[in-house]
Amino acid sequence: MMSHLLSPLRRSVAFFASDTSAWVSTIGLEVHAQLTSARSKLFSPACYSFTAPPNTQIAPLDAALPGSMPLLNRACVEWAVVAGLALNCRINPTSRFDRKHYFYADSPAGYQITQHASPIAESGWLDYVWKPSDHEAPPQVSRATIKRIQLEQDTAKSLHDEEGGRSLIDLNRTGVGLIEIVTEPVFSWGCQAAAFVEELSSLLRHLRVCSANMSAGELRVDINVSIGPSKSEQGPIVEVKNVNSLRTIRQAIDFEIARQCEVVQSGGVVVNETRSYDANNNKTTPMRDKEVVQDYRFHPEPDLPLLRIRESCDLCRSLETVGENAVKQSSASALGAKCEGSRGVCVGCVRVAYSLTGADSDLALPNKVRQELVFDHGLPVERAALLINVQQLRDLYQSASSLTVSQLLDFRQDILMRQSFQDDDFNRLIRNEVAYWCSGILYSSLRDKPKFCLPSPTQLSQFVIMNLTGQIFGTGSEEVLNSMCSVGESAHPLEVARQRGVLLVNNREVIRTVCCAFVEANSSLLRRCFDAVKLPDTIFAWTISIVTRNLL
């Protein structure tokens, strides 16, 4: 947990302003990510599953039985190094575990093993895309500074029985490996903080460090909020807990900023405390007062040696010298097995195994992909986020959009005229059309239908071309796409549209000829329109559609 040691003078300062706009808010985050890819807990051989029955996944150490000793899980250290490298941190060659003493029912030992004095990684950063609350404002890229990453144990889970008036403890989660990612207070708004957590979640999920399922407690966020007249002059920090989704992160921060502004503007003083967010009522409520800084009595863990991590070893140096192909053929598990007999985790081996080798990395990390989708392809932030989170749809989008762009060059001017776009927007128009279908019908069907079959890139490209050239439209397009996915790769969208009776005439000369013939044949009907006799517009469209359908 980030500690904010405020002097009594500063803690009692109250700033006054005439309105909220005069305030500058400062927000820092503490993100706790479970190392779900590790097969056992941080210091014990017990497994962990969120859905397991209570108190069924416990080792003697987890229950703090006398005589039980901690044994460090090598996999947890490796995953922490992976996260540190991906977040551009400095991996410390030597770090230390400490005991953090406190009394609470979720900690049977009376202390938590963490890294208070010497964390495993420090001084990193992560670029993230965020969109201001003003819907008209364009998306922006900001850089969040990572202060430290530390390994620590998770605590037990309290189960409150309100009807019985008692609290029960489930020790299954006790001792599960965590990395706590602490940011500098670099955020100013709730939408910024939520966007950073979303970017961080995508990164950890992509690297398989953490599944990042916030509803299952795999990713938990503590928020530190303060306000003041400037960034350098801030009031007391309030910590907000119990935020378990991106939406509640944004709402909790916005409420807490407004609450603190109201307190000081009414002549009160913001108290340094811990508050809990109540999602049902959209407010924060006091949990415990931190006016007096708690003394956790940190001291080195006597049963664990210093954690030493090597920068390189003979194995990773040999892989770098034999060439790129050998590096690509070396998986993380293979390197781990070869390094198993050696002492300590090697940063170089982790870099090679996960392609985290700097600017020339073969691994397209989510934040880089998101920036490409939003700023180069022109996709909305929400649509880009969905494609990043679903690898199948992202691969389909990238392949289909490239195919469509290359095949539609001959129809460029006609499509731009039809869609009322400028010439510079041609590629963005096509990519947005492909992304629209990937993030709409295809996403919902893939999520809700277990046996749903996605179209091939060629099929989707042909389907999008038919949409952009006016051969299908609206509900007819949806019907064609759903039918294609039901039939499989043998289905051609043109044949499906013809069979379904939703194929439209898109030849301008044919449409002009039909309209002229309609005008000549229905002069009396048109005269009634000019005489201000109300006729439904659908009469004309319906009649012309009957004629054009016979031309297909």
C-alpha cells in the first residue's frame, strides 16, 4: 500500500475557492494483479481457483500453522519480471521481502509478506489512450509513470453473513501471488485513470501475467485522491477502496473530487482517511481514519533470503548470437526448463522468451496496437478496445481491412461520393466499416453462441465491399452476414444476398433509367404531390424497388 506521510501542518491546511473549476485534482493508483498464470501460490504449493469451495485450497503456511516455512515460487518471480519489462521498469538485481504486521481476520499469520523497502522493479511507464469526458474532444495519448512493482501475498476473503450477524473467512485466496503496481499521482480525471487501468489490464492479459478479471478479484484497484489550487500544492490524500470495474473507477474518482471540493468550499477540512465506494448509491463512505499513520512494524522476512535476479546468462547470450530464428523458436516454457537448474531468474532469458527486446520487438503490445487503431485507422476508442480484447476479431479485422482496401481502389471515387467522405478518408472509411461489423454482430454472436463460426477474411471483405458499393443495406446486410456465418466458408455473400432476396441494384445508370420511366408512367400521382395532397413517401420507394428487384 502506498504510504502518504503528511506533516500535521499540511494535513490541517484547507484551501478555499469560489467554484470547482479553481481546483486541481491529483490521482494515484495502486493496482493489485493476481499472478493467475503461476500454478501455485507465492510461498506455498497450494493451487488456487476462484470457483473452488471455501477453505479447500490451503497449505499449512496459508493457515499460519506452527512450523510452516515459505518457499518462493520461481514462476511468480518470472511473471513479475515480465510485467516489469513490459512496463519499461528497471529490474532490481537484488530485492527483499519484508513482513508487514497488522491484525485483521483475513491475515491468520498477523502479517503479510511484501516488498516494502526494496521492490523487484521500479521507475517505469506506460502510454495509454484516453478520451476526455467531452464527447466532442478527440482522443489523446498520455504517459503514466510507474513508481514501483512489488511482489506480495494476497489476503483471505471475508464473507459477511448479514442475516446471521457474523463474518466468515475463506482462506483459499491467502498467499496467492500478487504484483502491486504503484503509479505516481499523474492522473487528473476519472476517465484518465479508468483508461490507464484498461490499458494495463489488456497488457497483463496479453502477456498472460494476469487474467485481469475484475469481477473475480484478479485485478483490484485502490485510488488515492487529493485536491488543491495547483499540482504542487495539494491537500490530504483520501484512499478509496472497493472499486471493481472500469466504470466504478471513473465514478468513484468523480464523486470523491466533487465531495472534497464541497467540503473545503463549505469551510471544512478534508480528512486523511480510507473510504469505500458504494456503487449502488454512487458515493464513498468512511472505512477507517488514517489521521494517525499506522505503524506496520516492517522488518525483513527472516525465513527468506534476498531475491537476486541476473541481467543475463550464457543461455540468453547464446540465443542472441545464433540469430533471430533461434530466438523465435525458443518458447517461454523451454527457456524456463533450461534455466530451471540455474540459480536465480535471468532478465535476458525473459526478454528473449517474450520478445521483450526493445524497439524492434516482434510482440505487438496492446497499447501500441490501440494507438494504431485509434490514430492511424481512425477507429473510435470503444471499438478499438473491443478488438484489442478479442484476438480472433482483431486478426479478422486486420486481414479483412487490408484485403478490402486493396480491392476497392478502382471504386474509390464512387464510394467516397456515395458515403459523402473526402478523398483523404478513404482508408479510414473502409477500416471503420470492417470494424463496425467485427465489433457489432460478429462480437455479440461470438460471445453468445458457443459454436458460432466467424467468416474468413475473404468472405468479410466481399461482404464489406457489397455494403460500401450499395449492393446490400441495413437489415438485409445483417441477414446476409448471419447466414454466411451459419453456412461456413463455402458461402459467398453475393449468392446469399440473391437467395435471401435482399440484393439491391447499385448501377447508377440503371437506377436513373428506372426513375425516369417511373416519372413518365406516374405523372398524375406526381401531380397530386405537387398539389400538396399528402401521400406516403414509401409509395414511391416501394414501387421503384419492385421494378429494380425484377432486374436482378
